[in-house]
Amino acid sequence: MSSHHPAHDFQHGHDHAHSHHHPQACDCPHHHPTGARHIYVYAPSGVIRDKAAFRRGVRRLEAMGHTVEVDADALARDQRFAGDDATRLAALHRAAASGANVALMARGGYGLTRLLPAIDYAAVAKAVSQGTQFVGMSDFTALQNALLAQTGAVSWAGPLLCADFGAKDGVDEICQAFFEDLLCGQGEGAGWRLPKERGAATAQPEGVDIPGAAILWGSNLAVLVSLLGTPYFPQIDGGILFLEDVGEHPYRIERMLTQLLHAGVLARQKAIVLGQFTDYSLSRHDAGFKLQTVVDRLRGQVACPVLTGLPFGHVPTKVLLPVGATVSLSVQGREALLYWGHV
């Protein structure tokens, strides 16, 4: 698990991911799109190795007109972690107590699953109810799904400070537009064009219509699977499960999906939506076994539609998705749309 942008070797690339994103006029007295917001940056997972990216990310958010409050221990280090467990737990609780509009994870990596039994979920849920949006991805999947399982509170799968706002080439336009919509309370959905799957033995689902009674959940596959059998794994029936990963060979992706299948999780969903799976290498030993093989097999094992190409994952172009929110999903032709209205 890493939170950098790997080379994009998902064969359908996110260049097919047309995000239907309709920014609306925000009732703010400022020249920037969202008005000034208070963003709290904290590091509950891996150590910040790229300090330059961290500084760039903070500067970019400030340049957008926002007040950025950096947690006192954001740059702490203990082995591979951003401080020891107690330090990172305290940082998470400070983020919840900050009153910020957004609590933004600095980076992913690994570390949140160690903290799950000690987190004050009621305090985090209270912060959410009072307007703090928790945003992140990768290792953040552990906190998101634990929060959902323990309280039902909604958090956002979205950008990280270092990898996205701190990227050398600047933050991706689509990612930034979705983030600004969140800050302004305007985001209502995300659409994309289903990729043409080369050499597929199965077809992309057509004519899907799941009107809004489905809970959206998931995010990083490896982190989610690590929660199976614990009190931090959401028990979602009739949900829409979205998944992405980085640095995982297709056979490992299949093995994790098979674990969810054998655990009865996949059979209970209304749809499975696959995002970007990046940064792995195939070999001659695979003899034609590839990511599409995994998708084809999955479609043969579940009754619900399996969609691909969601613009979300360890890639620059990513939408923001409300984990725990009730959403609708529709597919017309090759156009897919996840819609949640105002969360």
C-alpha cells in the first residue's frame, strides 16, 4: 500500500473516465469557487517521507483561499509511522475536535488498523454531524469503514494532501473540482464512461438502474479485506461496493475478491464498481491471466452487475465518493452515474 501515483498500467486507463461534474455557483463572497474553508491536516498512518510534497500541498490549499491548520504531530516519525500509535490516535482525535470544515489525511501507507479499537467513534461521528468532512483514501479505508460499521457516519473517499495537492505537476483538475464542490456542499454525483474491455469474455452491464436505497461503501480492497471478521467491517446488505488498489498483482486482487465472495459479502450487494488497479507487473508465468480475467471470473460468480473504469484509486484523476451515504446507480449505454444528491 503506498500513496504515491504509480505509472498507470490499468489497461483501460483513466483517460476514458469522463467525470460528469457540474459545479454550481456557490453563495460565497469570495473570488475563489468555494469561499474560505478551514482544513485540518493530520497524519494517522504512514510517515511523511516527501516533505516537499507536504509543503506544496499546504501552499496549494492556502492559494485556493483556505485556512490550513497542520496538526502538531503531522511530521512526527516512529519507524514507518507518523508517530507511535498514541501520537497518531491523539492526532485523529484532535482532527475530530478541530471544528474544521475538512479533516484531510496527509498520506496513506499503513497504521490506522492498529488504532481501530482505541478510536472514539462517537467523537468522530459527532464531528461529522457538526460539519467536519473526513477525506482520504488508501489506509483511510480502515477508518472509513470502521466509522460506518460503528456509527453509520458518512466520510469521503478522496484526495490525500501529499499525493494529490502536493503533486509536482499540480492537483488534477477533476479531483480539485470535486473537492471544491465538497467544500461548498455542492457535489451531487459522479459519472464516467464505461471502458471498452479488451479481450473480455463478459460484457459491461447495460441498462442498470438502482434507485437510491443502496449504501455506497468500500474503497481500498486490501485494507477492506483486512477488516473482515472484525467489528470494523460494515454489514451492508443491498449496497454498492466500490474497490481500488495499488501494487497488487491481478491474482492477489482475485484472491481478495474471492475471500469477500466466500464470506458472503458480494452476494449481498446490488452492484460492484471497480476503480483503478495500478502499479503491478504481469509476467510470462501469467500466460494470459490478467486483470480482465479477474473481472470476467467475478461476473460469472455474482448475480449483481460488475462495472469497471470508475475514476478512483491511486491515480491523479479521482472523484470524491461518500462512504456510507445512500446512492443511486444508473447505466445508460456506456454512461454510468453514481448520484447521491446533497449528503
